[in-house]
Amino acid sequence: MPDPHSYYDPNQARISHIDFVIKVDFVSSTLHLQSAYTMHTPVEGALFLDTRDLEIHRIHSGGKELNWELDLSDPILGQRLHIKDMNAIASFTIESTTTPESSALQWLNPELTAGGQHPYLYSQCQSIHARSIFACQDSPVVRLTYSADVILPKPLVAVMAAASIGSRDEGSKTRYRFEMPQAIPSYLFAIAAGNIKFRSLGIRCGVYAEPEILEAAAWEFAKTEDILAKAENLFGPYAWDRYDILVLPPAFPYGGMENPRLTFISPVYLVGDRSETIIVTHELAHAWTGNLITNATWEDFWLNEGWTTYAEIRITEALEGREYAQFRSALGRDYMFEDMQHLDSDPALTALSFPMQGLDPDLITTTIPYHKGNAFLTHLEETVGRKKFDAFIKTYIDTYRFTSLSTRQFITFLEEKLGEDIRDIDIDTWLYEPGFPEFAPVLNSRVYENIFAKAAAFANGDQIVEADIGGWKPAEVTLFLRLLPKNLEGSSVRYLEALFNIKESKNATILTSFYVNALQSDYAESLPRIERFTKSIGRSFLVTKIFRAMLGSNWARNEARRIFESAKAHYHPITISNIEEILAAGGL
Ligand code: BES
Ligand code: ZN
């Protein structure tokens, strides 16, 4: 099956390695690249590579210029780079420059960093943005290794999702060296630069962040080695040597991104009580499910995220017990149902896997492949029993490590290995039907039930007091707030604000749920705080919830456009597009 999001031609030779020299220019917001490509086999005739918003200066091999043109062009895919008459060439060099439009890169002015003194650069290549940094076969079926020299002005520091080999002084600049010995799909290429410092968290783990937040980050993620140990117990040896974390500035559009060896994490997780380390569990789990075994195309995205959510829940169970793991599953399902509701008019997008031709993968990402995928895998586990399923997981990982596979290939493997045991499972409904099947596993969380009952009682006018919520974890508070109905009395919302100490809270997930309640109820006095909040966080998943609620709010609706325009400078372009879409759909 061809990849609908790449010009990659499976009949042509694949890239095996790229050795980069990358010059970082903060003045023009561009990277200048000299990229030496090595192919697995010599190329005869044409080679097609993906590009987008790149300036290609020269392509040469052995001192000779190669002929090329940027021919096909598409609003989602970008431009096809067509290198001509290759004549058995197995290596060549491309000299290119990114443009300020290159969608993988965000260049931040100092005001958008913790320190406020230095500029910051970071990349986000998933799903199809790597092509806006370098010409590549930007399909997740193609894996390559790379090495890189990164040159940038002092005192800035460069990091990559690769092994850090060292650095060298070059006058006013520093040259860093990186090597990525494990083969990765292009979407896992990652770089960042800024005033970045490092703190070790143990033998294999550490955290990078701006010095202003380094202490907080090291404290928050101090348990990372434990999570890694539990994950290895379940899924086998960690294949990527080191596991470090980079905490980004608030504009980072995702909660986390599983860049190999160096997970990128949003600063919204620095909550000060270690209650949100699920983000580490999730991104670390991708080291097996996603990075080691990769979805063949973005139509198979659930193989990355459904498996990772399943793995995250299994690790959580090993760390914190079954009750909390079941609770997390239930909370995830609640988010999933919210997304399904928004897709009422587009139910095709609620299937686990659906055709994506003509669709931009980033703009249709929901929590459905995560939690419906987890439910499907849990259903398989419960059907065959945990022991058999765990053995299956090990075989699956051993068989497909460092490769990519499609949903079809996965199902074939599943049926081959589990055969008779899963005969009665309606796999096609799980994969291709919209909505959530009624035969999905039943979750069993006392904590969930209790909160559900409390929320229903509160909605009915019962009081809830300090004693009821004593010992609630932050995720439980979030769930409670999410389960409340719209149109509460202003006084009820004010009461909850005091009860949960919202004005002091540093937890953006709780704050988001609370402000959604406020917006949907009669609590207009919260507007100035909501406005400040929208400028303080950039995680798209959260800010989009705020703007969606604003549109449905009778007192904030007319302010939504203005608030967005004034917060926009704090966001990543992906977040901006997501909000624009919500505003447009809401008639603003
Ligand atoms: N790989 C995803 C982030 C992503 C998804 C980037 C789609 C680009 C396109 C990452 O692993 C992820 O799932 N992040 C979640 C974390 C959450 C599930 C704990 C997020 O950012 O919300
Ligand atoms: Zn993920």
C-alpha cells in the first residue's frame, strides 16, 4: 500500500544514512544544511524525495552536479524533489536552507522562553514535517541512521534525539557532534537549541531544560529510571541506550513527543507534585511501540498510539497498582467519548483506521486511536489471558523490531500467533467501524465509580465538602470536573474553585477542566484569569478545549476571537491551525 502522505517510491533505493552539517542562524530563522546521503543500493534513473518550504541550492556527487527539479506540488504533501539521471550513484550531497515557513521548526524570541534572554529553536517532525528540514523519504516505512555537526552561536547549546558525542569551540560559535546509530523513521528526527542545561537522573536518564526550570524538571521526573526498569520488565531490553527528557518552552504544541533517546515534554507537566509523570510513562513506552515497531503509514497511527496507551497502562499498573491503572483507562475513555461527540458529523474519523488521502494527519489527530486502540488490545488480552498475551507481545516485538508495519500486517501476524484463541473477536468492527463497540472491555475502578457518583450528586444539588475530596489525586479532580454538567450556577462554580483551591493550582489539566466548566456556566468573572491562562500554556490539546468552550459560552463567545488574537503569539502554528478550525466551525 503506498503512503498517501509521501512521494516516496518503493521501487527506488532507500536512504540508509545521512551525515549533516547544520548551521543554525537565529537572525534569519533558518538552518543551513549540507547533507551527505548514502543509499542502501545504487540509484538508477530517478530518485524522488519529499520536501516542503526548502530552498535547494545544489545537489552533487563525486564533484559532479546532478540534475534536479522540484516538480509535483501539493498543499499537504509539499513539493517532490526529483533528482534525475542518477546512473548507479549510491551517495550524493544536498546543500539546502530551510525557510521561516518550514513547518517542523519553531523559532522563539527570548520572551517566549523561561529565561527571557536567549532565543530558542525546536523541531516537531511528526507527522510529515521532517521534509521541511531536509529532503527525505518522509514515510515511516523508511528508516535511516544519521550523524550531525550542529554549529551555533555561543552560549547556546544544541541537543538532538541522538547520542551526544561532544563539542568544540569555534571562535564565537560552538560545534556539537551527534550520532544516531539506531535506524529511525524521519518523523523521529529532532533538534533543539537554546540556553539549555543538563541534570543527570541516574545511570541512563537525565533531563535537559533552561536553567530557570531545570531544578523543577529534575525533581518532577526523578522517578524516570524506575519507570524505565518497569517498562523493560514488560517489553524487553531498552534498545536506545539513553533515555533523556527535554522540557521545552510553553509553545510546544504537544504534551510530549517520543523523540528517541530524548523525549520532548511540555512544561505544563512541571506541576510540583509528581502527579503527571504519566507523560514520561507514555513517551517512554513509545521506545517499544512506535519507535521500535513503527506504523507503516499515518493510516496505521493506532498501532503507534493504541499500543503505547496499552503499554502505558500496563506500566502504570506495575508501578501504582491495578486500581489506578483502571482509573487511568477510564479517564482516557472519557476523553475519547468527548472526541467522538465532536466528530458526530464525521463518524468515519472515529474508526481505528481509515483512508487519509487528502487529509492532513496533524489536523485530524484525536484521542480515539489511543483509547479505542487500548480497548481493542485489552480485549485481546482478556480473551487469550494475560500470560499468553504477554508472550505474544514479546514475540511481536522480537519479530518486528526496527521495522514498520501496517494494520493488515499486524492482523495477519495476530491471527497467525493467536489463531483459534481470538476466533470470536470481531476484528473488523474494532478496526473499521465508527464509534465504540458495545463489546469493549468493562473497566473496573472503584475510584472512578465514586467520582462518577459524586459528580452526579453534585449536579443534583448535593453538597460536596473537603472530607469528600480528601486524598483525591489531581487526575481524580480532573475527572470530577469533566463529569459535571453544563450550565451550573455561578455560585456552584465559585464554590468548587475554592474547594479545589483552583486559584493556587499549577496543574494545567485541572485548570483547563475548571475553566471549561466556568465558560459553560454562569461564571463570567473568571474571564481575566482564563485570558491569562490561554497565554501561559501552548499545549494544543488543552488550549483547544478552552476555545471550544468559549464558543459555546454565552458570555465569552464574543471575546473568543480577540483573546485568540492576543494569545496567538504564544502558540505553535499547529495549535494556531487547530484553534482557527474551531473558531471557523463555530462561525467566528
Ligand atoms: N506522538 C505523540 C504526539 C503526536 C501525535 C505528535 C500526533 C504529532 C502528531 C505523543 O506520543 C503523544 O501521544 N502525546 C500525548 C501525550 C499524552 C497521551 C500523555 C499528547 O501530546 O497529548
Ligand atoms: Zn503517543
